[in-house]
Amino acid sequence: MDSPFKNTVMRAKVILTHHHGVSLQGNRAHPLGELSGQLITHMLTSKRGMYMVATLRDPNDHVGPALIELFDVQLYLIGPQSMQLRGFERLSIGHQSQYVLQGWVVVMN
């Protein structure tokens, strides 16, 4: 079944719900704070199959690196003006990559 968010582009504010894979509960905020930009979703094909990737980009810099990316994205909750996505964030530790749980609360601008 095709996802309704396949190849989507929208202006959004993103609030990160996890830091290094640990849930930020209560009044704790992510060190990056709230991020605003252009949310782009697309399908990525790898040796293990296809999965969705969400990327938040600076809307004024189309060639620069992504602000943040979320891999193997799943729609977790949806409401009238926002949605929550869950997936995996890639962390670079030294010369190695590690994937940890991450959630995004996305508010459409």
C-alpha cells in the first residue's frame, strides 16, 4: 500500500521528542529546540528494501545539507494541525554511525 506521505513537501515546525534515543518527557526540551523548515518525505531503496525518509531542510538553501533526517518513518499520531512521526535518527560517533529512536511532532505552517 502506498503511503499518503510519499514524496511530500510542506513547510513545518518540528519538535524532537527524543535525545540519543531517550524520550524527553515532561518539560525537558531537546538541545536543538524547535526547528523550522521544509519537510520533505521520499522513499529510499537499499539492499534491505524500501523505506521512507523524512528530511527537514532550510527552505532558502536547496543544496545545503539537511537540518535533520528521520529514517524508516512511520506515522504514529495525527491530529487536525499536527502529526507525530517516529523513526530512526543517525548519530555519528567517531567514524561510526549508530541509529537511535527519534520522534518528531510536526506542526504545519
